[in-house]
Amino acid sequence: MVQERTLPTFNPATTHITKEEGLRLYEDMVLGRLFEDKCAEMYYRGKMFGFVHLYNGQEAVCSGVVQSMRPGEDYVCSTYRDHVHALSAGVPAREVMAELFGKATGCSKGRGGSMHMFSAEHRLLGGYAFVAEGIPVAAGAAFQSKYRREVLGDKNADQVTACFFGDGAANNGQFFETLNMAALWKLPILFVVENNKWAIGMSHERATSQPEIYKKASVFNMVGVEVDGMDVLAVRAVAQEAVARARAGEGPTLIEALTYRFRGHSLADPDEMRSKAEKEFWFARDPIKKLATYLVEQNLVDEGEIKAIDRKIQDVIDEAVKFAESSPEPDPSELYRFVFAEDE
């Protein structure tokens, strides 16, 4: 087991959260967790095909960032581990599940599958199979917001873009090129590195000369922040500051969230590279249990409310599966549709 980095400390007393906000964060994370658990079940039952990369364990990063934005108005750009980003952005669970089943009712009309979730309605810019592929796309979305506001005079164009990617992408050329442009142009964007320590089977510490990714922001005269990615309140606090900075025209932020995936790289990964000791260290830091404990201890909610949300979300997931199973397959006659925008 590689020596763990010292996780940043966060004092929840320094932030304010209402009961409604706490429950929204909890519900969003539970939705992501139960959805991914059901994906694993459906995959092994032969309902899904290809590669499926699950997000279990990383929910605090997605919820902490996206719920600090304006869902449906601000932009979210994902990776191949994109189901939960889609859900947090507001894409209905039934549409995400149908996409995984390859059905015509899926958010990408059955053409994207697990790694290519997309929804113009919910400002989800897409999932991307190639590592770092979404980074310049996200910068493009941020650029158009800035251009519309400053050049075209659209005062309502103050949208912020959140770009998620993994630690492996931070060694890719697109990462450095795009951060340079974003800093030069002061783009309203959050670069969110979900550092789960492993790029498939390559340990992060073995793959980069500077493991502390957030420090690379200094090269671009950009704000860089390290945060405990297993604490949704910590992520939320950092994200709120970054969003406010971006919306005020003060430029981008590089956020490195130290997190961990509880499953293998994909459902085809036997997960033999990581040690038992490492897994147990991170399993004990489950972000969903951590938030639930905090909300109860602060007397914001009681155990009954927590369990009610769990039941509610399970019903949502069960309905999503029924919807996906009963949805039609894409019509073969439409094979060449949606290649170009005008096909809609």
C-alpha cells in the first residue's frame, strides 16, 4: 500500500447548511449509489453490454460540485464514468438507465451507452470515452458563456461550467493546453480532478512527477485547491467559492478532490491491483454514511427521514429498470440519424 496523502481537514462548523440542503445532498448521493449498484446487477444479468464504469465511492465530488451550481442552467462535462454526473445534472434516472440498455428512450437515444451520456436540456455536455477528451469541450462551453456576455452583451450569460476528469487525465496534453487558455481568457470554469488514486491499473504516484495535482494550477496563475473528496460538505464549500469566483469573471479554479472508487475500474476489472488494506482504509470513509451521521448528530434530520429517502430512491431505481426494459429498441431505419445537428 502506497503511503496515503494527508487528507485536507475541514471543519463543518465553518459552513452553514439547512435541513433542505442537507437532504438534497444526501438524496443526490444515494441516487448515484443505488443507481450504480443496480447497474452492476443488470450488467451481470446480461442487460447491458460493453464497458461499464461505476462511480461508487466518489459521490461526494459530483454532488458537492453540481449541487453548488444551477442545475439545468450551468454546464457539466463528464468522462466515461458519467452516469452519476448525468443524474446530478438532472437527467431522469429512467433516461440514464434506458441509455445503458441501449433503448430509444435513453438520453442519447440509445446511441451512446454507458460512456456517452448527453442531454442538451440538462446542460450535460457529454461523457467521453477518451481520457481528457472532455476538457477542451468544457472550455469551449465556458468560452461561449463569456463571449455572449462580454461581446454580445447578453447579461444573462453568466453560466459556469464544471469539467470533471480523473487523475490520469492530468498527465494528458489537453489538460495543460486547456488550463493555459482558460487562465489567459479567465473562463468561468471549474476543472475538477477526481483523484481516485488509480488510472485503470496504474497507481497515480507511479504515473506523475508531481502527485499533488492542484499545485499545477500555480503554473497558470490559477487558483488551485485540494479537498477531501469523501466529504460532501468540504467539496461543497470549495465548489461554492469557485463558482462564485467564476461567475464574477475572476477566472477558473483547479480543484483536486481526493476520493476513491469502491469497485474496479470497470465491471470487467477483477480489481486485483489494489491492496485489501488500501480498500479498507477508504471504505471506512464512505461519504454517504458520513453525511447521514452528520445530519443526525446536528439534529437536522432523524433516522426515519434518512430511511425514507433510501426507500424513495430505491423505488425510483426500480421504476427506471422497468421503464428501460419496456422501452423500444432504436429503429434500424434511423441508423444514420443524429449524425448532424439538423437531423433533429
